[in-house]
Amino acid sequence: TTAENIVTGTVDAYIYESTSITSAMGVTVSAADTSTIDATIAAFAASAGAISLAVGVTLANNEIGNSVSAYVSNSSVTANGGNISITAASTPSITTTNVVGAVSFGIGVSGAGGYSRSLIHGTTETYVSESSLIAPNRTVTLSSNSTSNASPTITGLSGGLAAVAAMVSETTVEGITRSYIDGKTSVQASRMDVRATD
């Protein structure tokens, strides 16, 4: 029995090539992704006879790879009465449950095997490029946050005169989380925070 779930996509929030954006209060640019995979896969094999063979196998492959971005590019942004906040957040989650069993009756051999692969990757970023940000006596914040969760569970049962069970789980969490300012960018504010958390 095989199950495969792959989620890939792009989530963007941005101000791009805007000559002048002015707010009497604050300005917020925010992108968020909460992709979730919850997969359950089960297999059971049984055989009976003077000579019997039973084999049960489950294979699960789950992947989340998204790009989440919030940015200001080639623009002028002014917040006269509040903060300027540019945030990107990603919280991908994969939960996989594999249940596999094999039983042989009589003079028999049984084998149960389970394999689970979970991969979480992608990019979470905030940035300001070739822009002007003005927040008099206020704060300009660039914040990127990525929190990944992968929870694989494999349960196997094998019974018979000769029984073999093999369970393998592979989990990989990788990716890029960053916040930055580049190009000819100017910032006028009482405080500026640039942070990335993974």
C-alpha cells in the first residue's frame, strides 16, 4: 500500500513599484502559510495452509515545500501615525501514521515492512529593496519566522513460524528563513528591527 502527498506553492504579500503610499496610521505587509498533511496508511496480509507466506508493506511519502514572502520593492512608504511592519510566517506540519501487519498460519513465513518519508523545505523571507520607508518616531520591523513539525509513526506486526518486521522512518527538515535590506534603501524611524527565526 502506497500513499504520496506533495504540497508546493507560493504565498506573497508585497508593495511593488508604488511611487508613494502614505498612511495616517501604520502600514502592515504580512504573508502566512499553514500547510498541513495528515496521512494514515494501513496494510494487512494473512495466509493459511500447510505452507504459507504472508507479506504486508506500507510506503508513505509526504512533502511540503512552499515559498512565503513579504516585501517592499521599488516603492516609497510612509506611516505618519504608526509602525511599518513586514512579516512572513510559515508553520508546515506533516503527521504520518503507518500500520502494517502480516500473519501466516501453519508452516509459514510472514513479513511486515513499513517506510515513511517526511520532507519539509522551502523559503520564508522578508525584505526591502530599492525603497524608502518613513515612520516618524515609530518602529520599522522586518520579521521572518518558520516553525516546522514532522511526526511519523510506524507500527508493525508480524506472526508465524518465521516472522520478520522492518520499519524505517526518514524525516528531513531544511530550508531558508531570512530577513534583509538591500539596494539603495533608506529608512527613517526611531527604531528598526530585522530578525529571522527558525
